[in-house]
Amino acid sequence: QLQLVESGGGLVQPGGSLRLSCAASGFTLNYYAIAWFRQAPGKEREGLSCIGSSGGRTNYADSVKGRFTISRDNAKNTVYLQMNSLKPEDTAVYYCAADRWPVSTLCRLGDGYNYWGQGTQVTVSS
């Protein structure tokens, strides 16, 4: 069955960096869009970034644009989220999600993705 597993979360100081990984199994990543979301306690789930199938067209939320970078390694069937200049307000559980996506079509940051990982905790604190 299709499965997504996030890793790379942990505790980091403000201003530091983390790289999250989303490893896919049961499907070929090249034909899917992958999105990163996060949810902090008491807040709504927030779409952060996504990368489309094939050509890998990317999309970013304003809250992370310029700090976070999404990328893909199809040989490893994995999508990454490089997070730089982290702030305490970035503390949340981070999820990846996947769905079949038309080639060269901009991916979306809203709900509706069919497959979800279980999340990884990111804590930004001194």
C-alpha cells in the first residue's frame, strides 16, 4: 500500500536549520505531487510547500518563502524540506502528503491530498 514516512525532526535553536525527509513507498514519486504541512497546538493545519510531478514545479506559502526549500530525489523516492532561519513559531508537527498530479501543473497547498504521513515533531527553542 502507498506509504509516506517523515523523518528529520527534532530540537533546534532559533536561527538553526533542519532538513526533513519524506520517503515514499508503494508508488513512484515521479508521478505524484508532494506537499508539506504543519500543525501547532491550537492552530489550523497550514500548507507550507509542494512540489509537482515530473518537472517538479514548486509552490510556497508566504510564511516560509525565502527560508524553506522543497526538493526531490526521484532515485531515492524521497522529498526533502530544507528549513533555515528557524523561529520558535515554526514549532509544530510537520506532515507530508501525496497525490497523483498532472505533469507541469502547479501543486496546491490546501486540503485534498489522498495520502498522508504520520508526522514528525519540530521544536525550535533555546
